[in-house]
Amino acid sequence: MQTDSPNALSRAKGSRPEMSHPDSVEAERWRMAAELVDGFDDGLNICHEALDRHVENGHGDQAALRWLGKSGETRDLSYADMRALAARFANVLTAHGLQPGDAVFGLMGRVPELYAGALGTLKAGMVFTPLFSAFGPEPIRTRMEIGSATALITTASIYKRKIAAWRDELKSLKLVLILGDEAPEGCVALGPALGAAAPEFDTVHTAPEDPALIHFTSGTTGKPKGAVHVHNAVLYHAFSGRHALDLTPGTIYWCTADPGWVTGTSYGIIAPLVNRVTMIVDEAEFDLDRWYGTIQRERVEVWYSAPTAIRMMMRTGAEAARPYDFSSLRFLASVGEPLNPEAVTWSAKVFGKPFHDNWWQTETGGIMIANQPGMEVRPGSMGKPMPGIEAGIIDRAEDGTLTELGDGQVGELALRPGWPSMMRAYLHEQARYDKCFVDGWYLSGDLAMRDADGYFWFVGRADDLIKTSGHLIGPFEVESALIEHEAVAEAGVIGVPDETAGEVVKAYVTLNPGHEPSAELERALRGHARKALGPAVAPREIVFRETLPKTRSGKIMRRLLKARELGLPEGDISTLETDES
Amino acid sequence: MTDFRAAYLEELTNIAPDIDPDTVGDDEHIQDDLELDSMDVLNLVMALHKRFGVDIPEADYPRIATVALATRYLESHVAS
């Protein structure tokens, strides 16, 4: 950033919860990040950084996105193409009466229109929320209600199966854009609408602290939380893309994450485009030969993936990888859940480069702790804090006071707030947001340990959230769907270890009078949950119980279910009122 | 002779009970059309292994991705 940067930066800190450093130190700390973006004289817009400025600086012909369709087709979009498509989106949204600040949701597979739609939304000063297209109707509806969705970009098939039935009940929703040339009644077909729209749009000069993205994340109790991120986050996307993933201009980069999750947006759209790389986008799901073939054919240089996929490759063995040429690979990174040491060692052997694990959350907006390029990889460790990031291991006493723990001790992983991509709010949930910040620390909810060399090691979740295939799942949302079934009285949902997915979702249920446990009922309940929640969230296993362990206040003790499942000590059960049977 | 089509459908809908076996088209893709995720596919492979003793290597997953393909695959790979 040029002369406007100090101004943008100082404005950026206004609404931050607790600052641990004086302005000058903070400005200095992020100066390196600010140098990677341009900004406007009077603001900052992610789309300008990701697309417009590259075209203006003469890079319009460079490929921004190479799309690999399911059936083997490819489509290349240059930076100029992407800017034009984003502009058309912005014009379509604006022509339908949408205003800056309105909430645009994206719900579809990995097609170029999803990427251009996200950027067009930002270009128009609106707020983008990606949803995972494999979600069932319930998680979609809950999130669109909390986010007061104004517009939705989706496909006819998803719309008919998951949205149409309740669309009229969501009063905020004014516009549904449907991929392709035809649209169901009450929706607008994107093909003709984009075709008719002008390919130019003056990017809105948003203020650095204007909301840009809302990512939903699961809570242990209650509804999912909408983490609000602002345009200023682009400083950290640029910086961490460069320094945690080695994204330099022209790099051929493949992020396998779906934009429906935060990784697929921060590092699947924004960080790569801001750093002017060429992104590979594969529409298809994991398929071993397709993946290996893609790396070889596209000469992928930087590859960002997830432990579940890496473990699936490992299952097949090194033999399956042998026919392929991986010599283009320069840097491999992994995120979503801890990468086991065996996977790190295996990847070094098979690809010639180890996967570098890193750690961050929806709330942090960007990579916080990483095995960084050029750093010695400690297999099994998440790495060291990024430059400018201060991390600590914290013990929370009964009375709420915090103590910072020393090396080798297990506690809650905490960060000093203040980096640009930190969430600014949980939408409409000030109290839940405030609870994340204590004594100048952001508390992550993850348990970890730091070794004497400064490397951090993940230990587990401090709460009941479940990590499956890299996705964070709130047990409450799953339990709520289960008890909607007429047979179910109560449900307790936990994660149980799984060698491929990390954890899988398992449910314990009690039944209403008139219903008996049976294999048919177990199937029916799983079917019900899959319909409501989608396969990624629904339990893979359901067991029946007469009663569930509960506290005196009637709360199901998931912790106890889990300890028993794992054969671990049951810990403090003084609050146990009714035991499991 | 084993009815591989019926057996495959049974394992498929056991893993994804939200699917009505009567509505599954022979050429519908289990991931693209029936919305199984990769964990489901892995579980399906394990279920078929348990039932028929057949080892399905990862590279062959595309060959069990529809009812029609899987029936043919099982017919030729399961020792009679």
C-alpha cells in the first residue's frame, strides 16, 4: 500500500476488542503485509486487490483460474476475464436493487461462476457468504436466516431440492440467481443475465472495516455463528498467502478445499488472486488418479490440501503414485485437522516434498501457526506462529482468570488479537463474541502444547465440537435434527476417532414410547439425518440407549459418552445426575 | 448366481439410507447424482469387501460409481 496505508490501518483498528500493542507497533507489524496490496485513496476492496489492480498493471492476460470440469473439459479465465465476469455479477446484483452491505450467499459446486460471484459481490460492496453445497436444507436455512440473506447464487437442482420448499418464508431473500440459461419460477437465470450485463463496474470504495465476508462456524450449543470479516482482512490474506504458502506471482496453485468452507475462500479465492497466481479449480471430488494426473499435467507448484485426502492417498500406497511426475511441486501444505507424522513422512517420500501442516480457524480468517516455507518441518506439529502473530498456551482457572503456561504444558491455544483478518463479530451475537476474548487473548477452544523449540502441537478440542474430514461440526445441530424424528426422545452426539476422517460423527439416542430399537430404525434415523443435514454433517453411526448420562440441570454429558467410547478416565462426574443405560 | 445389482444397492442404501433404492437409475453417479461423500464411498468399498471378499483398489473406485458399472465390476471380480 502507498501513502494511504497508515490511514487505512489506523481506521481499521477502531472496532477491535482488545489491543495488546500501541498503534505504531501494530502499524509497523503489518507494514510488510500492507506492501502487498494497493488500496484506494479512500478505502480498500478485496476485489480490487484480487482482480482489478492486476488488470490495470498489465497482467490482464495472465490465467487467473483454470477450471477442470467433472467430465474432463477445461476452461481458462484470465485476470481480465475474471474481472469482467465479476463486474457482470456486480451489475446484475445492483440492477436487482441490491445495495452495498446486502448479504449474498453462494451455494453451488466449484464452477467459475461461484468464484466470479464471490468477487462480484465484493466489487459491489456487498457481503459474501459461501455455503457448502452438500449441506442439507436445514443447515442452509439456519445460516441464511441468521445472515438475513438478500440474494442466493445456486443451481436449479440445489434450489429445487433444498430451497424451494421454504424460500417464501425467508422474507429477506429478494433474488435467487440460477446457474445456466433457465431458471425455476421466481428465480433469475444467470446465463442471460450475465450476458446482458456490462463487463465494467466501478468497484465500490469500501472502508477497510466494512464487512466483506461472513463465514459460518459451528457452536457447541445453540445456532451456528456467523464470523464477520472485513475488507482489511485482505492484508493478511496477501501476507499469509505469500509467507505461509509461498504464493508468488505466476505460481501454479491448487487449493483442494471447497469455497463452502473458510479455507476454500481465504486460500481458494482471495489469497491466491491477490498474490496473482494461477489457480487450478477442480469441480470433481477426490479421485486418486485424477488428482495425481492433475498435478502432473498442470505442473502444479503449490498444493494446499487436507489430512483426510492425504490419508486416502496413503491408503493406496506409494505404488499408485509411481507412474506420475511430481517434479513441478515446490511447496505442499495441509490444514483442517492435525496431520499425523506418518503422513508427513510418507508425502516427503512420494512427492519429494513433505506436507507442511498449519493451523487456523474460521475466526482467525487466515493461517496463524504454520510449518512455513524454508522452516524445518516437525512431523505432527502445526509449526510456529506466523511473523506478527503472538500465540500462547493458557490455563483458565475456575474463576475465569488466565495464566500463561510454559513449554511442554497442555492448555488452551490463545492468540493476541489485532491481526487484520481477525473476525470483527459473530453476527447478532455480541455476548458469544465477547466470550472469546479474555485478558487480551483470543481463546481458540483448541488444546495445544508448545515445545522448547517453539513448535506448537495440537492436543484436542476444549469443547464438544467434532472435527471430521477437516470440517468443524457442532453436536447441537446434529442432535436437533435427530430429535425432529418422531421416534427420538433425546440425542447425544460425539466424534469418535477414525483413521481417515480424523473423527466421525456418532449419535446416542433414546426413543419415545411406542418405538423399539432395531436395525431398520437405525437406518431410518440415519436417512432422516442425511436428508436434513447432508452427508458431511449427519451421523455415520447411531446407537440406542435407555437413558443418556445427564447433569442435574438436564444437560447431556457428551464428554462422558466420549470418554466411555474411547475407554478413557471419566474425569469429574460430580454433576452426573442420571447415568447412561 | 448372485444378484450383484441388488447386493450393491443394499449396501449403498445401508450407507446412505436417505436414498430410496427404487429411484436409483442404473447410470446415476453415486457422488455427482446421489450425493455420497468420499467417506461414504470408502465405507461402501469396505462393505463390499466384507460381503464379497473383493479388494477394490482406489484406482477402481470410478468403476463402481454407478449401479450399472458396479454390477459389471462385481460380476467380473468376485470369485464365484
